[in-house]
Amino acid sequence: MRRDGVDILIDLKGYTGRPRPHILAARPAPVQVQFLGYPGTMGAPWIDYIVADPVVLPPELEDGFTEAVARMPRSFLPRDRRYDIPPAPPRSACGLPADGFVLACFNNAYKITPEVWAVWMALLHKTPDAVLWLARTTAEAERNLLRAAQSAGIAANRIVFASWAPTLDDHLSRLQNADLMLDTLHYGAHTTASDALWVGLPMVTCLGHTLQSRVAASLLHTAGLPDFVTESLAQYESTVLHWANNRDGLEAVRNRLRAERARGPLFDMNAYTRLLDQALLTMLERQRRGTPPATFTVAG
């Protein structure tokens, strides 16, 4: 990398599976950035910047990061328009009731905490025709979740587990059978939220105090759905109930999301690329002037 004269080196892994932080620790490039793969600080002196946005990483959270923040003016999580959306299969093919209100959460089961589970159980009590559609997980976790539902007075048949989808097309097609996506609290949806919005499925989220808990909020703001971002679990519950009782209004939101796929900012990869280019060039210009890394916001 040094021999090739790499100007900017980007770590897409952070401290995730099979990371290689020792490469960046050797300082092979004058500007080193962590981006996308690891939703938190590396806490490492060899990482100069993290790419974020005003929602996932507002100024009040900067003290928890050793990196300077390169803020994109819209969601930092990219998503293009290359994927078509196949027709939805019948609900019965997904193990869902033909009628009723489908609340879905496809986050990993380890993100489901007792506090958000209690809210989901309350929502099922208050919405008698609703079911909760979850991603299939381990047999032990499924037994525990079903046991927890029954302890809350919810029949086991109102918890539906979705099997693993062989392809992204399969997943995107089945997502259309949900009415509303639910986010988890302390570690929320990232790509899962992007998938939902791409197929026209709104999500309700609750702002946390960490980057990884605020990604869905970032996507929703960019999609023009700030009312789906809540600031407490009580508000989260009331927002879900509002839409469960206003299904025509929710369908109008879904139609708007679908209509804006081709023209809205959330999936405009050309505009996103120009903004990311601008962020990287700003980092490099500072380094070439001998200026240390510092937080900045890309002009929208």
C-alpha cells in the first residue's frame, strides 16, 4: 500500500468477524477511515475519521468516539436502485394469516430485549387481529420467545417465524406481506431497515444513545418519515397503535414510499457517491495541508 501510494485507506470491517485492524495499525496510508461495517468507535489512534450523519452521530455523542466525524448530509448507509421487487407471495406461503395486521421484526434475535418485547406483547393485546412475524433463529431462542409470549398471555400461534430466504429477491418479495416493521431498541436495524423501506414497508423505531441504535432513524429521516422515529418506548407503542388503527393512512404511506423509490434521496446512489467523494477529498486536502483530522459536515 505504501509502495502504491494509497492516499486513503478505508476499513470496512472494524471489530467484526475476521477483522484485520493490524494492517491499519501499521499506518500504510496517510488518511485512514472506518466506514459502514462497524457501527461504533474503533477507539484506535490509527483511525482518523468515521463516516456518519447528523442522526446516527449527532454532536452530543461525539465524546464517545476517538475518530473525527465526516458527516454526510443524509443517511450514511448507502442503498442503490439495482434490485427489482418481485411480486409478493400469498401470505399463506409465509405462514401468515390471510387477514389481520402483520407486525414484523427481522432483526437478529439477540437484539430483542425484555423491555422492547414487553411493548410488543402489549401491542398484540391491544391489536387483537395482529401477529408478530420474526426471523427464524435457533430452536432454543424460538422456544424461549414462545414461552415469553405465553407468559404474557399471547397465544403461540400469534408469533410466526420466517424461515431463511434463499435469495435477496425471496426476502424482498415476502417483506411486502408485512404491514409495519418494528425496530429493536439498543441495537437496531441497519440493512434490515433499508430492505423494508425499499419495498415500501414503513418502520417504527426508538432513538437510542448509540450509533448502532439510530441507523433506522437516519434512514427514516432521509425517506421523509420523521414521524416514525420516536424518543421513548411509550411513544413507540403509541405510534405503532396509531398506525394499527389507521390502516388506510398507513397504506397511503406505503404507496408514497413505493412511488419515491425512483426519485427520492434515500436510494439515489449517484448523489450519495458525489457526497462521499466530497467527504474523502476533504479529508485528503486537510492531510496535505498538514492539518490534523477534524470533524466536518459535507455540504448537501
